[in-house]
Amino acid sequence: MEAEQLQGKVLVIDDERGPRESLRMVLKYDYEIFLADRVDAGIELLRSEQPDLVIMDIRMPEKSGIEGLQEIRDIDPSVSIVMLTGYGDLETAQAAIRFGANDYLQKPFDTDDIQAVVKKYVERSQLKHRKHQAQEELQKMTQSLGREVGKTNKLTSLGAASSELVRDLRNPLTIIRGYLDLLNYELKEKQESTSDEMNEYLDQIESNVGRCAELVESWRALGRFDFSQLQRLNIPKLSNDCFRDAATHTDISFSVQLEGIEEQYEMLGERLQIKRALQNLIDNAVEAVEHQPNPQITVLLSMDGGDLEIKVKDNGCGVDTKRLRWIFEPFDNTATIEKGAGLGLFITKKVIEEHRGSLQFESRISEGTMVTVRLPQAQTALGYFSSPESLIPA
């Protein structure tokens, strides 16, 4: 009979060959049997085979059954243990019950009795084991549910806070932009010459105020895909714009490479959202390489079938494989990825998927990271976005 068809595992520990073999012959058709002639050998089998029931003689050389009973209970408190006792050892057998044995059988044992006792305690051990497994699964489910509830609560709170934040930020940004326009106008009206450095400062202020305004609008639009904002986007130019913004704050080497794709390549999308997604990937790459001796970030644009493929590669510190499974979860902060609220990659993935694309993250510690984004080209995307219903998952 195959082991998987048997009802359980039984370990017999007895220094006498006769009782050992008798038990094996009686039980072998229903159970997987393991034999040991001394306590220490039985302990080894207990650790390796994890039996449902241990049948052990009380009187043995080297170590007695009582000593073995105590060791077994220290190793596995839940395994069932039945002691074998000879005539005149009833008091010792009863003492074994007090030390943690489940039952005892008197030699010479009756076949029907031994089968009934073994069946009873094997089933009891298996029931305990299933109960323990169920408790572990329940605990895991409870912990998982707790994490999901926590994320939901955070996202709900963040949504309410973001709505207030967007309203609060739009007014001062509008005022700053107004004063900036007024300053430029006054300088032109008075025909006052400004240095190249001053012009650069003004350009940077205007550029970053514009970016802040875009981010505010992007936050406001998060969670709803606006079909009215779909337009043809020049992805090489958009990538270069993102690099230019990042390059103003760092000395890192950036490059955009085109493989089998023209500089005027276009895709259909919502500009603010796509730019924000690319910016998040580049910002993450910048953080990953900022402490490297020769930091490099490359964006590789190519065609793969009917899709545009964007690869953002860095030679940074990489991400541990244990963290990769959580990398797109909201509020997942890592030392090498997000240093903010832990929403960057979560938002990026959401934006890419709303554009009928996909995002893949590959990373190795000390080797770097490559994020691959696939997006449908403009002609293909027209079919996807012909109506709002086309975005509803099948």
C-alpha cells in the first residue's frame, strides 16, 4: 500500500525485537511504521518523520520510557504517546500518564485493543494538527486583512486630505504665477537688462511653479481617467523634459536612447498623468543612484510588436528580492525607492494600467534596477479609448 494511502504515521520504540515486529505486522497495512530500539534513535525519527503516534516501552536500557516521554513532550507537545508496560508495571504506567502520556497498553497486548487505541490517538493527533494549521491560516488571514484595512483607511484618509490639499495649494500657486508674470512684465516695460544668470533663475522659477501646478492637477485627477484630455504625446520629447527637470537638481548622467523608433513618435494619452508616471520612475532612479560613484540613468525607447516599450535603467543600489512583491503596494517605503508617502510606484502603475499598458520591475542588490513600461501606440490606443466602456476590465 502506498504511503499516501495510509492513515497516518506510527513510531514504535522498544528494545525488544519481538514486540516491535509484532506491532509492525499488526499495523503496517493501515499506517506507515517506524521502528527504533532505544530512546535516542526514536527521538531522531521523531524529529525527521513527525509521527502522529509514538508507542514506547517503559523499561529500556540507557534511557527509560519515562525519560523518553519527557524528552518527546519537550520536542512535540501535541504528539500522542501510548506507553507499553509489562505485568507488574501498572503503577509506573499510571505515573507515565501524569508525565504526559495519553494512554498505556499492557503486554502481551490484544490485536483488537492495539488497533482501536492506535486509531483513536492517530486521529486525535491529526485533528490537533489540522486545528493548528487552521489557526495559523486564520492568523495569516487576519494579519492580511488587517494590512488591507490599514491601507484602505490610509487611502481613504489620504483621499480626503488630498482634496483639501489640492484646494489649498491651487490658490498660492496661482498667486505665485501671477506675481512671476507681473515681474517679467515689469522688467520688459522698464526695459531693464537682466543677466543671463537672472534669466535662468526666472526660467527655473517659472518651470517649477508650472510643474507644481501640474502635480496639483494630477492629484486632483487621480482616480478618474479624463477622456477629454487624451492627446497625441511625443514620448521622446516628454522623456527629455522629465530628464531636464531632474537634471536641474543633480549632476547625474542622463541619456535617452531610441531603438527602431523616430524622435517624433507619438502615443495617445493624458499628458499630465503620463508625464507624472515617467517623472516618478526617473525620481526613483535618481534616489537609487545618488550615492553611487559613477551614477547613470538611461531611458531606452523601442517598439515591441504594436507597443511602445520604455525602459528606465539605473546602476543604483537595487532592491532586495523580498521587497519586490510589495513594490507597487501603497505606502510601501523602501530605502532605495520612495522616500515620500510610499505612493510613487503605486500611482505610476495605476496611470500606466489606465492607459492600457503594463509595468514590470526588475532589480538586483548592488547591480541596479530596470523598470519596463509597455504602452499601446497611438493608432492602437484609439481602439481602446473609443469609449469609456472600453476601460472596464473584462
